[in-house]
Amino acid sequence: MIQRIYIRNYALIQELELEFPNGFIVITGETGSGKSILLGALQLALGARADHSILFNKEDKCVLEVELKVDDNYRQWFEDNNFDYEPITIIRRELSPSSKSRLFVNDSPVTQNLLKQLTDRLIVIHSQHESHGILASSEQINLLDEFSGSAELSKRFKGKYKEYRSTQKIYDQLMSQKEAIEKEWDYHQFLIEELEAAKVHSVNFDALETEFNTLSEIDTIRLQLAQALGVLQDEQMGVLTSLNQLQRTLSDLSRRNQQFKGLEERVLSVLLELRDIDGEIENSLDRLVPDPLRLEELDARINDLYRLQQKHKAASLSELKEIYNDLNQKLSEEQSPTNQIASIAAQLDILKSELDLLAAELQGIRQKGAGDLSSELETVLHKLGMPSSEVRFEFKPAEMTANGGFEIDLMFKANRGGTFSLLKNSISGGELSRLALAIEYVKSRKGTLPVQVFDEIDSGVSGEIADKIAQLFVTMGTENQLMVISHLPQVASKGATHFKIAKTEDSESTRTQMLKLSKEQREIEIATMLEGLNPSDTAIQHARSLLARL
């Protein structure tokens, strides 16, 4: 329930603070006194779109506060959105002269959309023009879900339907692009096979180049190796021949004198090393045989690797290997187009089955609730002076939508012997207002909204119907906090609490004020509503009579 409203620097309100009790609260005032200003301030505080032209003083900021008593059932919203839950929650809105707007929940900043998620569950504000909302099929379905208790199931169904449609979209895209996707898949397969044929993943490029260079210059290499052997092995001038002679001389010398033993050993060491070199050169010379076919193969292999580097814009062979690994991983993680389509089709079948089950369950609950809701609405409409009116929900099988597998319309018949027609085609403005009131009455009986605010929903009625509307409000006020802005004295007399909005003027400005009326002040206000300014004693007596009536 709303416990307090504070308004500063808004429209014609310089500063206003009001405390509200529970139950049926009536608000009256002359036309143009500012009742719409109060309602606008409340809507703005609860997250409506801001209009900075409403500042009373253009140099000062506007502050709007609504203090709400919030049931523990709403704690989850606070926890889900990282707000501190307080049984007494304060919603504040500030509008600065520079057009900045800020919203707070218990002093924590909150976005407009997030705030409305909370306040739409706590407070409903119903004005005359909003009665036309019920003409929309979507609103009729929301009403039916709310009444029949299928709102949560409907939410689950919509989520599943959204998932189904999203999957269907993916499937359709795959089918429409199947040829292109298959071509891309085949091309990636070709690239991998091409890279595998070149053994990119295991090739030693340096070894290939070394072998190629050796074979391409093999004649020169063999000639130089032969020349090296000649230098070592020549019988007259060869290095080995000379070293062998030197070693023998030093060996003879060391036998004569041990101080030359070291020289002999060093020469012997060099000689052994040169003999080993000589052997390796001979082996190399034996191994190095011209092989034109192998040279041609190596040339083709190296050119192929260079070509692949250029094709894939790789700066090096290692980068080409990375490209190969990426392609391989991509194809190993993804399904082939045929398998993708088959997998999505299987998902669609599963989702469709789940959707059909949810739709059938939802339809069953809605159809049961439709009969009960129609009966309750008719009962209220009969009390409101429409004794022959009938309402019913018509269900027509239709293509699956977010609302289920049926087209649902609220049908209306005003007179006995008439025929049911779509609500929007068969109801007058006065009848629509009373139907809207009946709907809000039924909602209040369900206890789904803690606070209801009505803005002149009783316009255009009088006499006995006005009395019945007043009684309806009394009943609604026992279930919820009910605020009613009204021009009807019958309604004003039934409020448990009565506020009057009045406009005052001085030489500088016009201001709107709101006062809680005492018993005597209520008598005068209701008498004025009956007869006009300066009511007679008869009007005052009539007002007292209305106030005394239960």
C-alpha cells in the first residue's frame, strides 16, 4: 500500500506531503483544480516518462517520493536485481532544471524499465481512456491468464515458443543457404586435404632446402671433396704422407730422448684426426650420387610449400601450420551442413512436442477459467445496471503463436435476444467503462494488486448506478488500498478517507493543494458536489444522509 506521497516543485504544487491509510480513499475537487496533476506526479514517481516542462520553479529541481509498504512476497524482485529489501520501500524521482532525471529505490539508483517491473505489480492506475485497453486481444488474454492462474504457465509457453521460433529461424537460414554452406564446407575440406598432401603438419623445411641445395650443386661438391682427398692422400705432397713421416721421425727422437715424447703424442693426435676426416670425406664422396629425379621432386615440394604460403597469406611455414591446425579444429568441432540440418530438425521436433504439450495444458486452464471469469463479470455488470448483458470468451483453433494454439476473443452481448459480437464491435462507451470497472473489481477480489487507483472511471453515470458503483468501491476497498478520483457524491460519501484537491491563487502564482477532510468538511464538500457552491441546508442534509448510509 501507499503510505506517503511527497511532491516538491511539480506543476502547480510547490510542496505537498500526504499520508494515506489503507482501504477506500476518495479524492474530489472541482474541474481544473489539479486532480490530474496529482495523478501525473504519482505516475512520474513510479517510472512514467518525464516531461521537464512541469517544474513549478524552473530554477529548482523537482522531487517526487512514494513510500510503499511492500509485502515479503516481493522480496525476490529485490534480491534478483541487487536491491536491499525493505518492508517500507521509498521510491524517489528527481528531475533537475538541466533535464536530468534520476530514479531511486531505497536510495539505490534504478532504471526506468526495471522500476516499472516492480511498480506495475504493486499499483494499477486506471483512467477513463485506459478502458479501451481491454478491446485489445492481448489484454483480454492477459486478463484471462491472471484470473485463471495461468500467467506463469503462459510465460513458460512464450519462452518455449520464442526458443522454437529462434530455432526455426536458424533451420530456415540453413536451408536457404545450404548450397553456399556446403560449398564453403567442401572448400575447407579441400584446403585441409591440400595442406595434408603437402605434409605441412610434419615437414622439416630446413632439411628439404639443405638436401635440395646439396643435390643442385652435387658436381661442384664432389669435385671439391676429391680435391680435399688429394691434399690429404697425395703420395709425394699429401698432408697425411708428410704427417706420417713427421710422426715416425718424432717417435724415433722420443725413444732417444723422452723430453720429445710430448711432441710425438701431439703429432699423433693430429694425424688420427686427419685420418678420421679423410675417412668421412671418402664416405661423403661415396654417398653423394647425382639424383635428377630426387632433385626434381624436392624442387616441386619446396615450390608447393611456397605456393601454399602465398595462397594462405602466411609469412612463414610455422604460420602455415597454424592455419592448417585452425582449419582442422574448425571442421572437427563443427558438423557437416547435412548433419547440422538434421540436428536442428531434431531439435525442432522436440521443441514442437514440448510446445504442443504446454499449449494443451494452457488451453485447458484458460477454458476453465474463461467460464468462471465470464460468470463473475456478468454478475458485476448486472449490478451495474446491465441486467441482460453477457460476456464469453470464444476460442478458435489457429496457427501457433506466442499466445497459444487458439485465437481468443472476448465476446459481448448487451441485450436479451441479441447476438454475441466481438467486444470492440458491440460495446458503447458507457458499457465499456462499466465492464472495465467490473474487470478491476474481479481483479481486486483475486487480490493480485495491492493498490488500485481510479481516475473518474465513474463519469457519465448517476442515480442508482452511481450508488451501485459506490458499493462496488466499498467492497474493493476491503481487499486492497483503493484510491478513487470522482465527481459523484454517492462515491465520495462511501470513502473511508476523503481528500479534497483545491486550487489557490495569489498575486504571484497559482498553487494546487490537497487536504484531508474532517466529517464536517466532508458534509460541505458532498453538498457542494450535489448542488454547487454555497449549498443549501437541504443539500447539506442530503450529504449527511449519504454519509450515514452503509
